[in-house]
Amino acid sequence: MEVPGPVSRRAAAAAATMLLRTARVPRECWFLPTALLCAYGFFASLRPSEPFLTPYLLGPDKNLTEKEVFNEIYPVWTYSYLVLLFPVFLATDYLRYKPIVLLQGLSLIVTWFMLLYAQGLLAIQFLEFFYGVATATEIAYYSYIYSVVDLGMYQKVTSYCRSATLVGFTVGSVLGQILISVAGWSLFSLNVISLTCVSVAFAVAWFLPMPQKSLFFHHISSTCQGVNGIKESKPDRLLVLKVLWNDFLICYSSRPLLCWSVWWALSTCGYFQVVNYTQGLWEKVMPSRHAHVYNGGVEAVSTLLGAVAVFAVGYIKISWSTWGETILSLFSLLIAAAVYIMDTAGNIWVCYASYVVFRVIYMLLITIAIFQIAANLSMERYALVFGVNTFIALALQTLLTLIVVDASGLGLEITTQFFIYAGYFALIAVVFLVNGAVSIVKKYVKQEDTESSSQVTTS
């Protein structure tokens, strides 16, 4: 259940922009819904117990075994997220956002209530399913605000809403670490705080105004005229799917976009796996029952440093069309090295440091990928690409989970899993190194041919 917060949120936010062409209210009415949504995002992300989930499940409160937690419980989130992603995407538009925001809040309440009181393997597996619902429905949070504010406010309200979730996640991680290390609180008490916070978020969501229109199913069609020339709503489900499919074919016919998208899907799959199971590795290196753990502090530090790295992307000046694939290869190799060190070091502080490096590099590269993909696409199309890339990443993660993690597959021990994840990123590095080298050679050969032709013409 240790879901990669910034990543899952970025994926939800990217897919959410597919739902942007909606009815808007005057500019002066933007403040209240934005403030309510930010409050919702802050409290929904303020979960101090989340960085300590694995120690909690393995501890006396739940008394589950490592095999049950890693091989039978955590995979349920991956499967449920994949299955729910596309239906929730369409339902978000059809139901006009707010009901899905409420569903997310309710799912979070059920998840943390079950964390407190549910016992046994089957009950915790159901808990993971509800957390999958909560993750899939994040799209409603990121898309709702665009339905009730003017186009000119998009950039401002987007920054507010995303900052609210980031601050909530960071505050929750720091708070959890302080309460564990300084105040000596129990993990059960941290889950009580988390349940309280998500309950507050759910209460706030009820006060959100209900949007009247959406992109697909509740909009005014400019080509559909009703009686007396009055425009009417024309929700055509087949037309929606046809438009999505045509845009998909157009987008992925571009080789540069396809290249960045392949890296996105492959690396995000591996990233999800590492972040989802890293608490298990830390527990193996230094069991929480024998010493203090600092999971919350590490999560907070990696998030903040990742935010700094993302900010720095705007100042990097590189010819990405020439060197992009090579850079992806080199940094993918660094990621592989960080995961390998995490797996083999045997020292918890080295594991923590390697995890921070791993997350920072990934957040840097995924931001560059977003910029490169979005640069030459309309908002609707890059939203589609982001959604498709995330879906493919989840599909690959599901396959990897079935083979490596799930008890019905190989059900490998956690250190063996991380050795495979390190090899997975190393393979990505090799693929992009070869592809990048070929691209550079082709570009210089083409340039030489062009110069030769120019000289012949001049002569």
C-alpha cells in the first residue's frame, strides 16, 4: 500500500487534463472551490502512518508474515489500480467529478478504518483493493478544479492544488517521524491520526460546488442543433472512444514521442515496484522491532529534494533531440546502481541514501519526459499520451508483480526482488544507450550528406 505519492499524483494529474474543456464560472468565483479543493488535498495526503505501513502490518497489531505482506497483500493494489484506471477515468467525466472526489475520500476512510480494526489476510487484501480505488480516483481531484474556474486561472489553481498535496504528504511524513522517534507514539496511534485526517478531507469534499458540464458526456456540441436552432447536449459514447483512438494513432506515430513514452512506461513500472516494496527491504535490513526506523524522514527528504530537482529542470540547456536517449541511458544506469546498492549494502543508512538518490533521479527524468512530450502536443493529446503511458506502466507492473512477487508466481524473497529490479533498470539503460548511439550516428551522417550536397550545389 506504500504507493508512490508524487508519481501516482502526477499520473492522475496528467490524465486529468483530458477533462479540461468544461463549463467555467466567472474569474472572481475561483477562490472558494480552489480553497476547498486545496484543503481536501492537504488533509487527504496528511497520513503520518503511511511511511510506516510495513512495520505496522508485520508488527503485533496485525501479526502478518513477510510472505503474506509482500507476496499476497501488496500485489492486490497493483491489480486493482490497473483494472479501475480506465473505467474511473470515464466515470469521472460522466458523473462530473464531485461524486468521484467523494468516492476517493470514502475509500480512504474505509482503508484506514480497516487498517485499525481489520484482522487476517483476506481482510487486509480487501483493504488493498479499497486503496486501489482511492488511487485510481485521484484523477477526479486533479480534474475537478478545471470545471469551475476560468481558463486564465488554470496555471494558478493547478499550482495551488498540487502544492497542497505535496505539503500534506511532507507534513504527514515529518509528523509521523517526530511522533515515533521523539514522542514514542505507537503505529496504531499514527493510523488514528491518518483516519482523522482523511475523514476531515471527506467532510470538506461535500462543500465543493457541483460542476454542470464536462468534456465528453455533459457538454454543448457545436455541431448539434436542437429545435429552433438551440444547441443541445449530445453525449455519444462511441464517438468519444473513436476520437480517443484516432488521437492515439496520431500521437504515437511520432518517433521522438514514442521514444520518450517507452522510457516513461518502462521506468515508471520499475519505480512503482521499488517504492511499493522498499519498506520491506528496510525492514529486512533493520527490523523495526529492534531499532528506531526513520522511514518518515527519508520520505520527506526525498520528496523535497525531488521537488528541487524538478525545479532545476527549467534551467537545463541540452539538445534533447540529439542527446536525450543517451542521457536517459546514463541516468537509468545510475538508478540501477542505486537500487543495487540498496539491495546489497546491508546498512540502513546506505539504503536510505540510495533511496533518496533513486527518487530524485527518477523525478528529474520523468519531468524532462513530460516536458518533451508536451512540447509539441495540444493539451488534450498530451493528456491522452500521459494516461496511456501510465496505463502501460501499470500493465507492465502487473506482469512483473505476477511473475516476481505474487505467491502464485515465483513469490521471490524481497532482496531477490530488488536484485531483479536493479537488473531491470540496467536493461533499460542498455536499450536506450544502443538506440541513442544509433540516432546520433544517423544524425551526423545525415548532416555530412547535407553539407556534401551543399558543396556540390555551390560548385
